[in-house]
Amino acid sequence: MIILDLTIFSIQKVGGISVVWSEYLKRLRAVGVDLEYLLLYPGNENRIASELDLSEYDVCTIKPRGVISKYLPFLLVGNRNDILHVSYYQWYPLYRGLKIVTLHDFMHEKYASFKSRILHNILKFLSLNSADVILCISEATKADLKIIYPNIYLKKDVRVIENAASDDFYFEAVSPVVKRNFLWVAGRSGYKNFKYALSLLSYLKKRGELYRLSVVGSELTCEEKKCAEFYDVLDLVKVYSNVSVTELRVMYSNALALLYLSKYEGFGLPILEAQKCLCPVVALRNPASIEVGRDSILYIDNDNEKDIDNVIKKITDSWLRDRIVKDGMKNSRRYDWNTSVKKVVDVYMEYQGLKNIGHT
């Protein structure tokens, strides 16, 4: 039996990892037809999970994990022939079967506060160290694992199974005219570099060019408002909360470009979502963005005005923009959820002895 620990749905209300697991669940049953699945499913308010049809799975409802309880161990014993796939660094000290953990990133190790880093890192170490198989979502994440936990990297079966963009993302224009409107689809904490997006708007405003920024997420914090006021661009920023996939698709399709200015990512899913909607992507150079976007996205460096000028020229010139859009669409086709889920199922089947597949 394949046991899927879906704790992530009680830790997040929305979020990239929730999206990943929702895409898994849409396909696992159809791909792994010879496998039995049991979902450990928490009661939750996760909007992404609430839209899933789980009628083809056996579901065991578990208590949701909270701010404190998410650090506590699960006491599931299980059977030796079972495979447990953990959605988010949970620790099962008594579990007797094979354990798989999907490794998304090392954000906490690199950027979290000391208190958050210590608690999270202890749990992540215990989870990874007790795993038999670690599935990294990118080569960049695999490289981080090798550096941060070299002993774990050497002892475990480490594989790379990339994410992809949902089939719900495609071009859906509302107007044939591209407005002067950038899009922000990401968190806004320090390493996400939201401040740089505000400074970019300010730089363009001082040149006499007014560009707006649509932000998908929670309302601006007091600190973010003060920062926007400092750059004199608060009136140019509009926040959209509780955005549906349909609404986000339209926002991508009609944006001048996606600003993806994070200093660090485990993968970079919004890059592919935007490209499938024919939206150019402007990003900082980091290993994951370079791996996912290659030369199909426009790169800028922090506070490099020449880079900004070059980007504006390319995304507003119809011929140059068309070439960027075509390169982006071609790049997005390198990733496919059906292919990724098949790789996950192949791992399950290999370790259950149902298929003779060599390790990658």
C-alpha cells in the first residue's frame, strides 16, 4: 500500500507545495492503477485541497497540524511492505515500511529567522535522515542537499522529479492591448525581494513612465505600505486576494510581464505558469530560475538600471516581445505533470517490486 501523508494541506491554506500535491492527486490513481493508496488527509481550510475529487482514494481523516503540533512526531507504525510518501518533512520514528520524502527547497536554512530556522531544521533533518528515498524537485535543490546535508545525500537514494505547470494555465486575453501592468505571484518575505519590485516601479516613475503592479496574495503589511510610500509608488500597487486559477490565468495572459525577483527558489513554478499564458518573465539570476527558465526569461540584477532599461525595451517592442513569448512557450513544454507523476509512480512500483527500473 502507498500511504500519502497530506499534512501540507493543514500547514498551508494556499501555496506552491499544496499545488504540487494537488497535481499528484489528480493523476496518481490513473497512472498507478496497480497500486493501493491510502490518504492521511487532515481537516483543513486549504482552498486548493477543497477543490480536489478524492472519491477514487481510500481516505483516513487525521487531525490538522498547527503551529506547534506540526513539529511533533507521528506514531504510525505501518506494515513493512507499505510505502509512506511524506508531503512536508514530517517525522515517523516508529514507521517500519519504506519512507519517501519530497524535498522542495532550503529556504529556512538560508533565510529564516533563527528561531524558525532551528525548529524547522531539526524536523527537516529528522525527516530526511529517516527517509529511504528523497525526491528533489530540481537539480538546484539536489545540489543544495549535497552541500547542506552531505552525509544524507550520500546515504539515500536521491532523485530529481521536476514540477510542472497545471493544464489550467493557457493564454486567455481580455484585451488585445498589453497594459503597463506588471504581475507579482509569490510570497513577499525578505528573500522574495518584493522591495526590489517597488524600487523598479520608482525608477520608471522618475523617468516619467508609470507602470503598475498587480500583486496576488494577502494585503500589504504596514511595513510594505511604508516601503511603497518611501518609493512613492503606493498608488501604483494593487493587491488581489483569494484569486482563483481562472482569474490568475487571465492576469498572467494580460500582464506586461511577471516580476519574479526572488533571490532563492527550489523550483520556480510561476515561471512556467506565466509562460504557458504567453506572459514574459523577468527574474533574478538564481540556480533554480536559471534551471527552469534557461534563456527564455529576461534576467536582471539588483539595482542595475541598464538591465531594467533593456527589459522594458524588449517587453514593449512587439517584435522582441513576440520572440520572448514564443521562447517561453517552448520552454514550458519541457515540463509536464503527467511525466512527473509517472516518475513518482515508477519509484513506488520499483520499491514494491512491481517493475524493474534502475536508479537514476
